[in-house]
Amino acid sequence: MPTEQTAHGIRVEFNDFVLDPHDPDHMFRALDVKADRVTFEDGEAVFWLRGVEDCRFPISAISGIAPFPTPELRALALEELRKMHPRAYDRWSAEEEARLTEGFKCGETQAELARQHQRQPGAIRSRLIKLGLIDEAAKSQPIPEQAQSPEASPTAPEPYRF
């Protein structure tokens, strides 16, 4: 008896590169399949959309299968995120940007700014980049323990706190 899962779409991750079943000129390590059901039959994962088989892959080639976010799942995730960061994904006002700039220039850490602005540390880093206060290369680096502002005092660094 096949096992099935219902979703609006399914993200399939593979152990190695596989051919796209709809375009053999492309290979993927992960693929978003438009499917509302997946069954597991005879060593293969079979993906279905509205009762019609769309594609199949050997189970041995698959490292993971998960529903990709639907609007309902994204809303739930945002609700959970806002329990920790109440202003997550809210628009930035000019006044808030001014407070962020001032705090950064005064030497406040990105973690402190995140707490003050009730946003994720990554949102603070992204806004500081957009405002030209830190370099674009900072996106791929961990959030520093101390602000890297030229106006920041060279006193003892504050620990990174969350």
C-alpha cells in the first residue's frame, strides 16, 4: 500500500545531481515539483498533480522530501517569527532608519540594534548595507560582536548577545 503526503508543491533534494524530468538539458541537486501527492511504490517516489503522474525518482537518489511553503505555511512561520522579532518584515520608516544609523554610529552592536528595533539580526545587517554603513561583503560574514562604524569608540568590545 503506497504512502502519501498532501501539499501544494514538494521540494525534493537529491544525493547527487539528477536530470530535470521536464528539461533534460538541466541537472539539479534540488527540485520544486508541482504536486499535490507523492506515493512511494517499488523503490520510487512518484509525484502526482490532480491525479496525473508528473514524475518519479528512485528513492535511493533522494535525500529529502518536504512541502514547499504555501501561503498558509508562510503566514504561520511569520506569526512564529514575530513572537521573537515583532517587527520582522515590516517596512522601514525614515525615522527608524535614522534611529538605526544613529545607534550604529554610536557603537551599538547589530545584536543590540536588532533587539531595539524588534527585528532579526540579518535584517539589521541588510539595512546597514543598504544605508551604506557597512560593506556588501558583510552579508556572507557572521554578525560582528561590535559595530564596525568609524565613529565607534575603540573601547572594550561588547559581547555578542541574543
